[in-house]
Amino acid sequence: MTATDKVYPVAGIRLASVAAGIRYSGRDDLVAIELADDASIAAVFTRNAFCAAPVTVAREHLEAGTPRYLLVNSGNANAGTGDNGLRAARESCKSLAAAAGCALSQVAPFSTGVIGEDLNTQAIAAAVPSLLEGLQEEGWQRASQAIMTTDTVAKLVSRRVKVGDSEVTVTGMAKGSGMIRPDMATMLAYVATDAGMPQELLQQCLNEAVAPSFNSITVDGDTSTNDACVLIATGCSDVVVDDLESSAGNTVCSAVLDVCMELARAIVKDGEGATKLVEIHVSGAASVEEARDVAYTVAHSPLVKTAMFASDPNWGRILAAVGRAGVEALDLDAVRILLDDVLIVSGGGRDAGYTEEAGQAVMDRDAYTIHIELGRGDASSLVLTCDLSFDYVKINAEYRS
Amino acid sequence: MTATDKVYPVAGIRLASVAAGIRYSGRDDLVAIELADDASIAAVFTRNAFCAAPVTVAREHLEAGTPRYLLVNSGNANAGTGDNGLRAARESCKSLAAAAGCALSQVAPFSTGVIGEDLNTQAIAAAVPSLLEGLQEEGWQRASQAIMTTDTVAKLVSRRVKVGDSEVTVTGMAKGSGMIRPDMATMLAYVATDAGMPQELLQQCLNEAVAPSFNSITVDGDTSTNDACVLIATGCSDVVVDDLESSAGNTVCSAVLDVCMELARAIVKDGEGATKLVEIHVSGAASVEEARDVAYTVAHSPLVKTAMFASDPNWGRILAAVGRAGVEALDLDAVRILLDDVLIVSGGGRDAGYTEEAGQAVMDRDAYTIHIELGRGDASSLVLTCDLSFDYVKINAEYRS
């Protein structure tokens, strides 16, 4: 499965993938993304204090100007590698820059995979020539597979929207399955459009798209060291956005948001061992922070997550998680909890009309929403998560072996 | 297994257990604990906002004076049951009070088990006569089994200490295996001593014993709705503590702490599906809160916990958890991480002297300590936890079926 049927290439973006033998054998693990000369780029990165070496180097290079190439490897996160890691990230960029005839700072590096092992820069250097040769606009599909680690499906979403008489394409890919609780952006996501947009607007467009998508999902609560989300505007179509509030700005940013939402959803759906896709919707909170705290407390509760896995309407676990979420002076009588449209909890306990059968019918679904109404205010938050299954444990107990 | 070899009864405490048929069949599920006339009692309860009905009622009754009886049932938590739950808790107390000839407020109720189901008060009322008949000083062992739910072993710890020429006994029991991340006290723990101690001192002694024991353990981060820890001083020995700083006060409180520590350790060791007992020791923090935040972030990380289960020295997951713990302006170069005495991380990455073999040797142990040195200050914290195994998922996916 991919998250979309039709993949539209983006004028001004070429991609290539090769099997460099960084960790995996017999599969692609190195990707180059080439940007048109006049492209602009926006990015958000992990807020994990132990951010990976490529995150540090990519930040530096993006500050120096718009890159010509993004260089992405899977299999090794180049995180927790100290000064060696920084050297290795820069060296990889240098190999590509030398072969492509651009400045070192015009290559931005990204890595995903095991933490704490030295990156094989020689393997990367050896693969650079064939990488440059393979660049093509149709490279999205193969690149979306090359960046996978424990992902079981590639995540690729594409939209084509009308702006006046012109058409704009937005295509994006992402990877991520475990260590997913993005705190600025998710593992790795690359979204590109052929619309033109100055950098400041592009960054704003990205920030607004990331908040409800990648920044509102969680698989296991473990914020990665390598999270990065990049948005590129190549300017190769005849649509230029110079005002986000304009009709063109609205249309393009909506398409970007749409692509990010679908990629984020695809990540949770492919969460390690996931069998259920569950939205946690908290409303009636005194503040958005309070709503998010409650939503994440429920989304991270191992007891709630195992009940999801078992399709067991064990709503007491949801109630217990809400109760420990740190909401001050919570009025229990005002709290309501629903599974989709089935009212379970009202007045501090089981609603009089609730039946186990009705709850069971919802929990049996592959996807559903837990609504938690706090009855304290107008703020709300929506978090997307999955269940905790045998396979999550299996995957993570065996990941390195 | 029990957590202790020899169980000393406590003069002034009698216990009885019966099979009341509240949820389980063919096993004890109802316990009464009788206190001597002049006993004093101290208690701490869950801070979960959705605290169970018996927690509310027990708090009320304890405020009214020293109870004569504690009434404990397993199989049903009587939580999330609203006004019905409060009525049921009071009715259970009333049955016992009527039969024993004491005031309703002299019975304090406690419940543990499934959340959200109505408590069978008739079953309790029917069992009260045989419960009162069965009271005996030697009832600890049987009672410690009767309060179990998903526990696989009873948790019972006993100490006898010298105070001058006299002897003081401290004996305690606890239950708890899942939904364990106490936030005042653990699921249910009852500790008694035959020393005499006024209520205010007893409460202080309990608070000090609970902080490093029950309040520093976590199995799954899920703070229960029913946590309660009770300390009783019967005054039946000839030792009276009227000053915690006195030699007698020190000796008795140390024994109480010792019993609480061992019971807490027994709970984590018997954590649902647990195969490993791991101490997370965070030092060099700017504050105790910071140290605790880091320790709990590591202790709750599903990725760290599955690596423990797999005996996999995948220390990158520990590093990533430290990095996302929200420590502001963390100096990565100052951070050191050790597995027991094996230095893994220094200077922001893998220590030069670290070998996978050395890390593997520690992770293979049944119990070990993860030391995290932040290099920012003098505060520290110690949290005890266990791994996340297939069986945790199995137990919690099947708990109600």
C-alpha cells in the first residue's frame, strides 16, 4: 500500500535512490533530492536535546542558504555519535558536493536508523556517482521506499489543485513507524510543490501544516533524535504565492496541509505493531495545553493501548488516564466520555444508557474516536494514535538482532 | 514466593479473609483488618482525580477518627461508579459495623480490581459474619493473598527491631502489578507496628517512607484510581515513640521504611509481565524534579522497556529518552550514562572505552542500574521499574476476558 493512488512528480524536483550498503543489503538506503535553482525551502526539526549530527549539520547548511541537494540515508541515524558523527555528516555532504560541483553547505544531510553507530561514509562516497546519474522527476516512489526502516509500507501522498487557470502539484513522502511522538516534525518527511513561495511564507505554511498533522500523532511517546520535515517550493509552475491569505496562498497551503495530514495518518496506521487507528479528541478544556495533556496521557497509557489491541471496551482505563492527567480541580460530574457516538461516562461514572454491546461494537472497528469532554472551557485538541500489540514488543525487542 | 521468609504477627492487629464471591470464585477476595482500641493510623491515597468511591469514603471515615476495621475487597475497584459507588462503599462498611457493634465511620473501605462495575454489596454483607469469626493475629499470609488481582505472588514483609531492651515488630503487605505509577501511595499497602505513635508523627513517618518506596516505582506509568497505603501503630508493645528524632523514633521509622522499600521492590518485580528489575538513577540534576522527570521519562519509554526485555544494550534509546525529557539547555558533553559500572555515553556520544560485550553482560542480568549523570547540579532521584514484555500485552489484552 501507499497512502495515495497517483503520484504526481513536482517540476523542479529530481530524486534518486541507490543501495549503498550502509546497513541493509539488497535494498536502497541512500536518497538524493535535487532542488531547482530558484527553489525555496522550509524545515522543522526535532526538539530532542540529543539531536542527531545530521540535524545539527542540516540546520547549519539551511541557515547558509537554499541547498541544491538533500542527502538522506536509512539504516543508521548517526545520532549519539558525538564529534565523529558531525564529521561523518559533513563528509557525506562533501562527497556529493564535490561530484555535483556545488558548495558543501548546499547539501543538507538527513539520517534515520539505529542510534549510536558510526556512519559508513565510504559506502556513501562510493555510491554518490550512481546517485547523481539516477536523478529523475519520477523518483518519488522508489525514494519513499529507500527511506523506510521498520515501516511496512511506503508513505507517499500527492495532490494537484487548481489556482485560477493554473495547476499546482504538492507531493510528499514520509517514513516513520516507531519512536514516533514528533515534537516539531516527524521522523523524516519531504513535501514539495511547484508553486513559488518566498522562504518566510513557506516556513509559516509548513509550521501551520505540521501542528495538526505530524505534531499531533504518537505511536509510543518516544520523540526521535532525528525528526525532520522539509517543505520545498520549486517555483517551476506559473503560480507564485506572495500572500498566504490570498486565494492562491490558501489553496496551496491547504494542499500542503492535506498532504501532511495524510502522511501523518499513514505513519500512525503503520505504527510498529499497530492494528487500530484511534483519534483522541479532547474538548471543553480550559486551555489547548490542558486538552493536549489529557489527549497524550490517554494516548500513551499502556493499559488503554492494550485494551484497544484487545478490542476491549475497558473504559475504566480511559477514565483512570484522564484522572491522572494533572487537570486541576477537575469536576468529575461534568466529564463525558464517548466511543464514537456511544456515550459511556457521564456524571462521574457509567452512563445509565450505556451497554457493553454498544461499546464493543465501536472497539471492534479498525478506526474510531475517543471523545473526552471536560466541561471546563472551549479549548480542544486532537491526537492520533494506535494500539500496543504483541508485535510492538516483538519488533522492538528484535530490532537490532 | 513471598518477599520475606518469616512473618511476625503484630500485637493489636487481627486479620481475616474469606471467599465472598465478589468476582473471583474459589479464592479469598474479602479481608478485614481489626485494630486495637488505642491504635493510631496514618494513610496516603491516590491523587488520580477519578479516585474510587472507597478512597473518598475511607478519607471521610479516617477524618472522623481512628477506625476499628479496614474492609478490603479485590476483584472490583468500585471506581468510576459515581453515586452508586459511594452508596455501595458505605453499605459495605455498614454491614461490618452492624455485626461488629461499632459506628459506620469506624470502618474504612478499600477496593481493587476492575473499574466501572457495580460492587456486589450483598455478597459482602453475606460474608461479614464468617469474616468476623475468622479474625486472628496470624492472618497476614492469607490476607496478602486475598488482596491480589493480577499479582502472581503475595507481597508480605516483616521486621523485628530492638529498641533499648524492647522489641518492635513492623509487618506489611501490599498488592499491585499493573496500573502502577503511584502518586502518593501504591495500589494497596498495609503496614502495622506494635509500637505506639501519635497520629501526626505516624503520618510523618509514613510520608517519609512512601516517598522513596511506593512513590518511586513504576510499571506502566498508569496511576491507579485506588492507590492507598496505610500505616497502623497499635501501641501494644512497650515502645512508645513521641519524637521521630529519638533513638526509638529512628529505629521504628527505619524499619517502616525498610518494609515499604521491600514491598515496593516486590511490586515492581511482580510487575505485569516483568522479567527485569531496573533501577534508574539520575544524578547531577539541577533539581529533584528535573531528576525525577528524566528518570520517569526513561522508565516509561516503551523503546527502553522493550530493549530491557530483549537484554539488548540499545543505549541509543536511553539517550533519546534523556534528550526528550524536557531538560532545558542540557549540555550534552557533560552527560554520562552507565549500565551498572560500564560507562557507555560520555561527551555526547559512545564512550571510547565502551564495548558491546560489556554492555551486553549487564543487560543479561535480572537486575541492574542505569546511571544517568546530567552534570548540572547536585540533585538526584532513584526510580525502580521493570521491562515491557509480551506478557504485559497479553495480561492486559486479556484481563477482562
